[in-house]
Amino acid sequence: MLLSFYYDLMSQPSRALYIILKMSGIRFRDCPVALRNGEHLTEDYKRDINRFQRVPCIIDGDFKLAESVAILRYLSAKGKIPEYLYPKYFIEQARVDEFLEWQHITLRIGCAMYFRRIWLDPLLGGEKPSEEKIAKLRDHMEMNLHVVESTWLENKEFLTGNTMTVADIFAACEIEQTRMADYDVRIKYPKIRTWLKRVRAACNPHYDYAHQFVYKISGTAPNSKL
């Protein structure tokens, strides 16, 4: 029985998990969910698919699971994720897990809040934030981007070493989201700029497919020059 994967490519963790599933060669039943249309907010979705009414999530036989990192670890435990993406060796795995835990309350929140307040909320009818608020959101986001630039990418080609892992995929998907809020991370952060190119090259063609809406909405090509 095929794994059912529920996702929306406008969602950063959905994109990350989509790329990981594709790179792992995992066959799945394709179940796109249009968040913009509120398809996740129905009682049927809550009862039958995800009690938290979010994406991404999976149904594997009778087992339902939400949250992207939990899904990653579940599939890894089943032997579905190749070790080069999510290592089995406990020290290497711990380093990847360290980033995944760190980014939830730092990089993800900073990038997601900037995107939401600058682009999404006004689109849904909310007020555009003041210049002062925009500056505060940008400062908070850039504080965490600086940590990626100066600490996670210090003397390494990728976040946890010199080979790409799921940590890089999750981080890249968060950072790419800011394109839609007219933020170009490449201007201030040369290491991130080069690293994003490496991640995209390692993940293609799945990376560009997953980010097709980001490219379209932002009006930027994936490899556009500054």
C-alpha cells in the first residue's frame, strides 16, 4: 500500500519533505492540499487526515503522522531515507538533529514571520506593516541568517559537514520563502549564496520543481544574477 503524502508546495516544510521523498526514491500517493482554499480546515480533513489540520502529513497504512521532522525520522527508522541524507551513525545524526532542533525557533520563525507579515497577511486582507515593524522583522530574521552564515557554514560546504543532508534541504526551503517578500538573501550573505547554489544543484530536478511557485510569485529565476 502506497504512502499517502499530503502537502502544499507553498509550505516550506512541505517542499523540504517533497524533495527528500523524491531524492529517496520513495513512491507515494500524491495528495496536494490547497491551503489558500482552506482545504485543510474542513472537518473531514481533521477527522480523516490530520487532527492538527496542517501540512505536511502522511498516512502509511492505518498510521497517520504529522510534522515534517517526525515524518523524516519515521521513514528513516523504516529504512526509507538514504544515509547520506539522514545518517544512521549516531554522532553524524546528532549533528543533523542539532540543526533541525535549532532552526525551528530561530531560522524558521524569523523567515516565516517576515514572509507572513510582509507578503501573506496583506494578501489575505490584513494591513501592511509599518516601516518600523518591517525593520524589526528584518532584523530578527537577519540575526538568524547571520548565525547560518558565520557559524553553521563556517569552514564547511554544507551546514553539518562537507556533504549535504536533510538539514540543508530544510534550511534552504525556509530561506527561499523570503524571495516572495522581495528579500534577496544573497546580497548580504555570500556564504549562504554559494551554499544555496550547492543545495539546488545537489537536489535538482526536484528542488526547482518544489520551488516553482516561489520562483513564479517572486518573479525571480532560480539562478538569477544580483
